Amino acid sequence: MVDVVADLSSFSFETGLTEDEKELLYLRARSAGLTFCGCAHAVFLCKLVHSLRCIIKSHTANRDSSGEDSELCVGILGLGHMGKQLLLSLLEKSGIKPSHIKISSRRPESAVEFIQTGVECFFDNRRLAAWADILFLCCLPSHLPKVCADLRSHLSKRCLVYSFTSVVRVTRYHHTHTHTALLFADFQSPNPSLLSFHSRLAQLLGHDFILKPQYDFVACDAADVWLSCTHLTTALTDPLLIEASCPLTMSGGISLGLNWVCAVLYSLLNICTSAALGSTDALSLINSVLKEKRPHTVELNAQSFISASYASFLLTEEPFPWISLTDAQTKETPLLCFLSSSKSMQQCIFAAYKSLVETPAKLES
């Protein structure tokens, strides 16, 4: 069927706007860009974690039979606009089996179209928390206190909570993170506002394995690039949009701090620690995941992640200590300093991001 108004400017969205309202059109592009980037970054994280888990399972297969199942279990709490877009993106691009994606929603009946694909939807936040390896929070900020109360004490330590939801900021930060301070030594330059933001969510959940992307906005003439994201799953196949969303080189007026990339890498380190891998094995496996597309890139070592003094006492077979992602996202860590100065590693991560997000949704176990 032909769209008879397709070329008629008088029927366009902008026609009915006043001059003052037209000045706000950039907000449409910003909203589309935030949704696209949020979903693309979530797909990148899931693919990284899945790849690492597969390698860990292969690496530990001959050592014992208690290695983690490589199949990644992903939970989505909330099925509003962001939850639905995230679910569509994961189904289309992540390669995760629908049977390994579960949703908790106040209105499970609204997910009929997804249930038909094999995704299970219910209204039970505690059940979802106990099952998931990665749990995406897509609820409204006003619902977060109740949601966190449901989840508290039901999250396993290995569950990575990824929050798209904002929380009420607190004015003071009481917890000192003494152990992590030792790991990061002289790298103590916290951003107070971000610190209170992340610590508040950690306090509500009673959990410290939390990732929260902090997007910022800058004036930009190229923001219209995001207006082509009308159909998200189609947009996720566009190499130009994928490149524009790369966390290290984002364009279109949206940016994401290098701290987020650091927190993702610290997440991989914690996954290795959870699997009781020695520090040498952990570094080797993480480097192998990142360097698949750029094999000659400089490698991450112990001092890339923790202070030189702590690294000097870390034994080869000894796992890395558990890293607080609150500190990883709010402080000047050794990894942040390393990534900031290493163009080679930045290019490696850029190549890994493009490869993983562009790859069709079929992951090999």
C-alpha cells in the first residue's frame, strides 16, 4: 500500500509546531539516541559476558565438573518502553536463547507477543533476582524503593545488576570501601554526585555488583543522526549508528564516560573471581575475549586493574579480589588511567564493540 502523504510536508510532524516548540525538536533525537545507545551497550555487555563464560567453561572443563553453565540467564524487570526495546534488542542481536530471558512485570498480560517466542513473563521480582546472571532494572524511579526491597537479600553475589533507572541522590556517603581503597591505592578522586548516586542504589539493594550507565549531553549539530532509530532492531544493523554509539567515541550529542568501560572490564574480572580462576588465567581469558579482532594489541595485566603494590603480592594461582563497581564507576582507578593513556587498548575495545554489536544474533557455546 502506498503512503499518499509521504512527500507532503504539510502532514509532517513539525508542521503543527510553533517556533518555540521547534527549538525543542532536538529532544526527539536525544530520546531516540538514548534508547539506541542504552540497548546497544546492553547487547555489548551481554555478548562480552557470554563469550567469557563460554571460555571459562572450556578452560575449567578438564579441571573439575563444577564449572558454571555457559548459558547466560538474563532478567528484565519492567516492561515499559525501555524494557520492551531492550527485550527486542536482546532477542534480535544478543544470541541469547528466548528460554534464557525472563521478565517480571506488573502486567504480564502485556507481554503476549514475547511469550510466543519462548520468553517467560511473570510478576515475581524475587524469583527473577534469584535466577538471573544479569538483571536489567527498567522500572520507573518512583517504583525503585519497592523493587529494591523485593530484590534485597534475593540477589546472588554473582548477579550483575544493570540499572536504567535513576534513584534519589543522597547528600552524604558514609561507607569507606576500605578494602577497595587498598586495591586502588593512590587513585582516590571520586566524583561526589556520581558516588552518592551509585552508593544509594547499592544501599537500597544491599548489593555491590551494579552497573549504571551515566549518559551526558553536549551541544551538537549532528544530533539528527539518531532520528533514524525509529525502528530499533533495524537501526541496530546500521554500521554508522553502531560506530556513533561506541562508548569511547560517541557522537550525536550523547557521551558516556570512560568509567563505564572500566566498570564493564571490572565486571569481567569479578566473573573470573566468582569462578575461582587464578589471576594469570583470569587475565589471559579476558585478553582473549577482547583481542579476538586485534590480536596484536597491548595486553591487560594485574597493574592495569589494581595498584602496583597490591599486584606485586598477588600470586599466580590466587584470584583477583572482588572489586566494588561503585568505586570502579566513580573513582580514578588504575584501569581508568591505563585506558586513558593507551590508544592501542582503546582501539581494541572499539573493534570488540563494533564486532559484537554488528554480529548476527547467533552465539556459539
